[in-house]
Amino acid sequence: MTPLLSTATGILLALTTIIVHPEAVNGFSRSPHRATHHVHTTTLMSWSDDEYDGSYRSSPSRGGSSTRQKSGRGHRSNGGQSGRGLRGGGRSGSGRGSGQPRPNRESKESIRYPQNNFGYDDDDEYNYPNNNNDRMIQQQRMTNSIGCPLFGTCPGCVVDNYVADIDIIKSAQLYFSSSSVQKHISSSSHVRQSRGHYYNEDGDDDDEFYKIKVPSSITHWRTQAKLAVAADKKWSRDAGCKIGLYQRNSHDVLPIPDCQVHHPSINKAVEAVVKATSVVRTPAYQEDTGTGLLRYIQCQVELSTGKVCLTLVMNCEKLKECQPHLSYLVKELKRSEPKLWHSIWCHCNDSAGNAIFARDSTRWHPIEGPPYIREKLPGADPDSREGLLYFSPMVFRQANYEGFGEIAKQVREAIPNGSKVCELYAGVGLLGLSALLHHGKLAEEYNDSDGGIQWLRCSDENPENARCFERAVSSMPMKITGRSPKHLQKDKGQKDKRTRKNQKGKPSKEMSIKDLMDSMMTEASDESNPPPVDPSEKVTYMQASAAAAILKGQALGANVLIVDPPRKGLDEPVLQQLCQPYNPNQMYAEKPNALSHMPRHTVNWVNDVRTLIYVSCGFDALARDCDQLLSSNAGWKLESATGYVLFPGSNHVETVVVLRR
């Protein structure tokens, strides 16, 4: 009778759960068209797809009941704790049998600190309520409507609601669910495959490997906009200009007042420019004749103040050719909205074609206000001075800065503690500096002198990026960057007595071959006993393209590589290096001169990279690059893939892929 009684009790418990939570049978709805709105207030039984022996795990609700489970495959047997871990960390268990060893993906540093998204340790059962709250927020963002009255006529948005139900995301889901990709998913991934299906080791109801997130509000998220200008009336300058987007398949400008995805300050700025051009009679550019003056405008919002950095793109070669219209227009803008403008710039572009900006940096001219917009570094405490990012109109800035902060969060949490990090296509260094700050704060919190990121190398070819990067580093705490404030640094022009003259005024002896070899061997010391990092070299920036930087040794010695390429994807030399297998015969080196004895074509410039974090803004290029990486003999395995609806309303997805080897 005892087995029958036990079976009856189990059936009764399951029926009780089904009555309270229908989604326990049907599964949590992930489709925005079938979004559920149940709030979990009692204990929910979580069934696993791979366990057919009746094993189950009960997860605590907001009330916090104790965790209990039956012993079965995929669970730990020490004390009845869940073997799947919690979302964001998952290192309290990994879904393996009790007799299997835990894989070491990187090094012991990678599990030194809790790396979850909720501020609790991985064994903290109260992660579940936060997980549910985040899921409810995602549901609202995916199902709510943007509510734009211009939808259907404006070319800016392809959907007005269900912002994740777009073609590009469907293509991404098909790609990552294909058998050619599934076989390359890492065994340490939180989502693993069993019998042709995925199950999530984090206890999350979503069993898809490719996660979808909407990282910000679906309205008023755009903090940067580039808009076209045309004459409001073709044969009359008195009417001023109209500003908006080109209509589909034409160059006819459609005004978009009160755009629902624009930051309110952008809408206000556009209205002010339209009125000012009418007052001072600014001639708009006419594409068919090549005449007129004002071609485009760019608006960038400083989130901390709500002020706008305005760039006026003029149809001229030199600044003096814009006068007197430019002066009249700037004066009227300052008079009509004196508190709206952060700064005003002029960009001269008289070239034919659709390029908004000319590549020549001498075409940029500051007219009014500070040279840089300042934004809080993602991950920095807003109540303390932990770091700022600097943006001028000449550098790339994400249109959804708040949403991209969520991407930066995933990137920095994917980096093992104690890593040496190289970032290509770095821009102003947002991702790398955010990771540097995050791991530096963790090392300080845990009083770990060996923690944090050992060094960070960033690169990009725009010289203005390097200037913004240096300003950002100067704004960060010295204990994290290793740099002293500029006013305390020694004069770089001071003579070095070791290489110029000794104290007696005589030239010093030249370096011998033996000294040179000793220096090279010191730089190429074994990885297990690396030389101390020079504070001046802990955070550096190289002005070079990604292809040039990789071949100059920028990634030598790095065990983490971050790439955030443009829409076209990785440059071919970068991809070729990443597809090379690890060479155990190549000595560890952090500088290229340590490998000068090797022919350059035999050097693996990313030989020590174990983690590759790929941030993609063009999914077609990402799929192409991933195919080459996974099919190569370099040993790459997919750990995670997350799609971010960074520009709600558009057919665009920003994807973060983490690969390890």
C-alpha cells in the first residue's frame, strides 16, 4: 500500500499545481502573441524536458519556501540542493551527475566572485522573484504598442507593437536552432541539448538557446538622430525647411513631428530648427540642382542634462562659405531655445551622394558650447565619480545608449576575473572600460590584490576616439586604471639617464646583444609567472584598424577578445587569425618583439585568446563569421547567444555571442 499511497500523493500534488498554474503544463508562453500574465505567488513545480522518471524540482516563490527535490539524473545529491544553478551564475551546480567533475572553462579566477545579474550569490533562493519581475517587464515591452500616429507612412518603423516579432529575429532563431550550430554548443552552457531538445540549467522557463531581450523602453529610446532637410516649399525660401526621413524608395522628405521613439529633446530640437530656418530664411539643399545650404542635421542628447548637441551639415567646402546664413541661424536658435543646446557644430559636406558626413576631419567646426557630451560609464555608481564617457559629434555613439548599457553588462559579466583583455573596433572604449571598472570594483570589494582586469588594450582607426578614450580613463579611479592624474605625471621630455647620458655627462653604453636577448626573454616569460604590469601600460589605446591592430600584436597575451565590428562583420585578417588552432609550440608573449625570431606568417596573433565576445549589429555577417569560426579547427564552442531589440520598431537585432575554447 505504501507505493500506491506515494503515487496518489504525487498525482494530487501535480493536479494542485496545474489548477493554480496552467502554464506548468503548457509551458511559459514565449511568443509575444501568446504572452501570459500570471503572477507567481505560490510554489511552482518545474518539470524538466529530459527527465522522464518523474523527478522534479520545486522552486521557491516570493514567500520563500524551502527547496526540495527528488534525487534523479541532473541533480546534486548533497543536501537536496538544485543541480541546475540560478540564473546569471549557475555555478552551484551544472546539471551533471554527482560523480562527474566540474569543467574548468577558464581558470579559477572565473568563479572567484558571484557573477549573477541580481546581486545575490548563486545559492540564494531569492533570485527567483527578481527573475519573475524581469520576465514581466520583458513581456510588457514585447507586447506593448509604440503608439505612433505616423506608423504606416513613416519609413522609420516596420512594427508598432510586438517589437520582437520581426523577420531578422526569426532568421536568428532558425540559425541558432539549426543542427549545424547545435553541435557546437559548449557543454558548460546554461542551455544544453538533450534528445533533440534544449533544457535550461538555470531553472528559466525559456528553453531557447537564442535569448531575446528588449533592453530599454520601446518609446523615447533614441538619443541620437540624423535627419534629412528639404525646402518646405520648393519655390519659396520664406517657408524655411522641413526636417524628417526620406520616404520609402525616394528622396522626398517626410516630417516626423513628435516621433514616439525620439527622445523628447530631439523632437523639441527639430521643431526649433524648423522655426529658426523659417525666421532667418535658411536655404535648404536641393539635390536635383545641387544648390542650397542646409543638408542634414544630427541631434545627440546628453542624458544627464537633456540638452542637445546639434550638428548642422552644410553644402559647402569651407566654413566661411556658410556665412552669413550660419551665423543668423545659430543666433536665432540660441534666442528661441537658450536652455536646450549643449553645443552647436557645423560640418561642411559638398560631396555628391548620400553620405551625411565627409571623412575629412577638417570639415568639422565647433560653433558654440563644450566639445564633448559626457555620459555615465555603464556600471558606474551614479552617486559617485567612478567614470564618464566622452563623445564628440565626430565619433560613433549608440542611438540607444540606455539599451546598450545592458549589452555592456552582459559583456563584462562574461569576462573571467583576472583576465587580460583586448577590444577591437572599440570606439571610445565603452565595453572595455565598463568591464575594467566592474572587475576593479569586485576586486576591491573582496579585497583581492590579484583580482580585476590585469590590462586592457583598445583600438580603433578614428583619431578622435583615442582622445575621447583618454579623457574617459582620466575620469576613472586611479586604483582601477593604474594611472596617476595628469598634473602628477612626470614631464615626458625629461631626459632618461639610462639611455641618454650618465651623471658625468658622457653618452651611455649601447645595449649589447645579450642585454637585448635578456629583455626579450623577460617580456616572453612564462604565463604562469608573468612580469608585473607597468601601470602606464595597464590601459592603452592604439589608433589603428582592427586588421592592422591584430597584426601589430595588440591581442598578444590576451585571453579575452572583444569585437564590436560594423555591419559588414569582422575584417578578413581578424577572422583568419581567430580560425587558427592553438599553437602549443609558440611561446607566451605580450609584445611582438618577443616573437621576432619567428617568421611573421607563422605567428598566431591570438594564440592565447580563450574567450571571444562578439557584439554584432549585422546578423547576416555574424552568421557568416560564426560559420567560419565553428567549422575551423580552432576549437571554438558557443556558450551563449542573446538578441537585443535595441531599436524597437525597426527590423534590427543586436546580437551578443560568447564563444570559448
